[in-house]
Amino acid sequence: MPRFFYQGTTSLRLILPLFFGILGTVVLVSLGNWQVQRLAWKEEVLADINERIVAEPVALPAAPDEDSDRYLPVTVSGAFTGEELHFLASTKQAGAVYRVVARFETDAGRAVMVDRGWVKTEDKNVNRGAAEAIIVGNLHWPDERDNFTPDNDVDGNIWFARDIGQMAEALMTEPVLVVAREVSENSAGVTPLPVDTAGIPNDHLGYAVTWYGLAIVWVAMTLYYLRRTRKTKKA
């Protein structure tokens, strides 16, 4: 075979890996840059939510909207009726607990739901009774159900997800949930578990590190292959 044929073949063996090495690096770095941009966007969103959560509370809207009124701080006065639902949950300080979502009748004649907070598992069936109260909290539409979430045991009053529609039907209230931040009447021993942004995922930094790490590995593998190819050529 002519010498230039071998040279052309070897050059092709260098050019193709170099091309895919550069292309792969550009793609991986671009994905990392996109995740950094997403991180900045998510941090801005979380900051806005945090500001909204602690804003000055307002009166409960006549017809709360899931999109525009999510996390809206509200204050409602009225009375707990003693009817409540129990949601299996966990907290750092107490482990397994039950969240208590109670029927609340406002002074304006409306019936809404109030997430009063948590009680220990052994206090699940304690009779908390009826009591007048003023609630300061946030409107919320929790999204807690996925493919692994069990169905709520309505008859046994053990719930696994706060499904607004199903809760409202069980308690015969409006499909409105106020997650309590402050409760004027709290002699029932329920510890408020206010709305915060801890449950909102923000994994963009981890994704960015992953993509940049893969880019570094891709570059290293490309350089290693090119070096091996050049050594083979010299041999």
C-alpha cells in the first residue's frame, strides 16, 4: 500500500475522535451552563415565594385561585368544629407524626379547611373538640401524590396526601386549605407546621456539576484516545 494511504487513514483516525470530542464537550458544557441559568431562575422564584409567604396577611378571598393565590397570607376568624382528618407525615424533631386538617367555620359563614399542624402518633385520636380561634396562615394547594403514594384510607382516617377535593368532600367544606402559621387558640397541643420552600426541589446546582464533570471526563477520554492513536502511528 502507498505510504500516503496509511497517512490518510491515520489522519482520519485522529480527526474523527477530535471532532466528536469537541462536539461532545460543547454539548456537555452547554447543558451545564443551562443548569446554572436554571439555578439562578429557581433561586429567584424561591426568593419571591419566601417574600410572599411572610407578607402582611389579608382577608380570605371570596374565590381563591390556585395559581394566583398560592402561598397567599390570610387571616380568618371563626371556630373549629371538632371534625378533622389525619395525614401521616414526619418531622425532624419528632419523626413520624400526623398532620391535623380540621373543618373551620368562619365568622362570615364559610366552611374551609385549616391545616393546624402536627401531633404525635399516639395523640392522633385525642378529642380536640370545638374552639373559637383566629388563624394566620397561607393558602396552599399541596402536590404530594405520585405513583408510589398509597390511596387515602378515608374510612380509617389515615391519609397519605392532602388532596384538596377529596378533603373538602370528606369535611364538607369549600376546596380551600389554610396552612396555619399562628393559631390564637392552641390548647389542643397541635404544633403548627407552616408553609415554606423546603419541599420545593432545587437540584440545578447538582445537575450543573454533573454535566461539567462529564465534560471534563469527555475531554480526558478524547485526549487519551488521541495520544494512544499517535503512539500507534509512530510505532
